[in-house]
Amino acid sequence: MGILAGLIAALAWTLASSLWRGLSTSLSAIQLNGLKNSIACSVLLPVLVTLPWDGQLRALVLLLISGGLGISLGDSFYLAALRRLGTRRTLTLESLSPVAAAAGGWFAMGEQLSLQGWAGALLVTVSVVLVARQQPPDATRMHDRSHTVQLQGLLLAGLAVVCGVAGAAVSRTVLISSELTPVQSAACRLLGGLLLLLPWLRFGVRFPQPRPSTIRWPRVLAATLLGTVLGILLQQVVLQRLPLGIGITVLSTAPVMALLVAPSEGDHLKPSVLLASVLAVTGVGLAMLS
């Protein structure tokens, strides 16, 4: 169940990333993140109002912190990288997560990863190096195609990995030591992500009022339900049932799924592109088999 949930979550994140990438908007990454978290919290409102604050206060506070790290900070960095690098490149860079998760699980939680698992992590790292050398998709804006902005995109993707893994580690600690369900965990993390964004949305950012040529709400709603609600709910199932390193590795199968949406973004499938995706997924497979 953990592996199946991870594969479905990876597919949901891939489709949602493509929807966010193709969204024509002047909203910043922080604004988009706040918008999707607001919608997701509204969908999960029945769960939020019934959270057991009396008996599970410490666990719920930790989940709020986890959401602030992984969803507020991590997703904001991720959305910013997505605009610069494209769906496939950003998702492949996210494959660094297993390396960070395995190291974090070993160092902080005493979880062991076999030599085969570390070999898989190494293959994922090689795939990331290949991706870093590739050109951005044709659909990338001219401003974002510069060498400096591309380096910014790589840095933002790296920060997204660090924040995402840190949030997942805190979440797994809560899930294996409390009676909270994955649904309750997901709802509380989303609330934590929204609460941390509120000061930025209220005081630090002005919301522009563009007049779009197309209706954008269906795309925003679909991306939120797929990537934020379903994706994070399934992620909590994975974190509950699998060790941190293996769980994050299963969730990192998105690069091969991203090949499905690459042509729509003008992302040319050259040999190095295919090699990077194959190495990433092979690394994920080795870690799973370990």
C-alpha cells in the first residue's frame, strides 16, 4: 500500500506541476502557494474542525511545523523553480530527495539503508547532474532563459528538496508515534503551510488584478486537488508505512512520468534527457528493492 500510494502521488504531482507550469498568471510563487493551500484547507475543513487538539496537542503542533517547512517554504521554492526550469527538469532535480532523506533518516532516526539503496541514491544524483546541464524548455519565458536565472532555478529546486525532506521527516516522526490518521496529518500540515504564508500574503505582497484571456479557475482547482489534496494525503500514507529514505524514493518516480508532459512544454527529448530519467528511475528502483 505504501509503494502504490507513492506511485499514485508521484503521478498526481507530475500532472499538477504541468498544470501550474502552464498557468498564465502574474501571481508570484508565494501567492500561488497561498492560493492552493487556501483551497486545500477549504476542501479539508471538516477534518480540520475535528482535529483532536486536547489529546494530541504536541503531535499536531509538530505537524503544523512540518507543514510550514515542507508546504509553505518547500512548495514556494518549488513553484519558483518550476517557472524557470520546466516540469521535467524540476521533478528530476527533486530526485535528490532520496539522497537527503536517506541521510536524514540514518542520521536523525537510526534508519538503515543498504549498499544497494545507496547505489540507487548515487544514480539519482548522476541524473540530477545531467539535468543541470540541459537547456530549458522552449516554453520558458525569455527572461527566465538567462544563465543567471537558470542557476537561480537550480538553487530554488535544491532549497525545495531540503525543506520538503525536513517537513517529511517531522511528519513521519509524528505518524509512527501517534494515533493520528494520514488524513488528519495531511489537513494539519496544509493548515501549517497556510498559516506561515499569511503574513507574506497580507503585508508583504500586493495582489495584481490582471484580466486573463482565458478562464483559469478550472486549472487552478484541478492542480490543487491533484497535487495538494490528493498528493499530500497519499504522501502521508507513504510516510506512515515506509521508512523515510525508501518512502521519499518511491515518491521520486515523477521524472519518468514527466516525460509524458515534456512535449507540451517544448522540452526536447534528447538522449541526455532520456538517460537522466532512466538513471533517476533506476536509482529509485534499486532503493525500493533494497
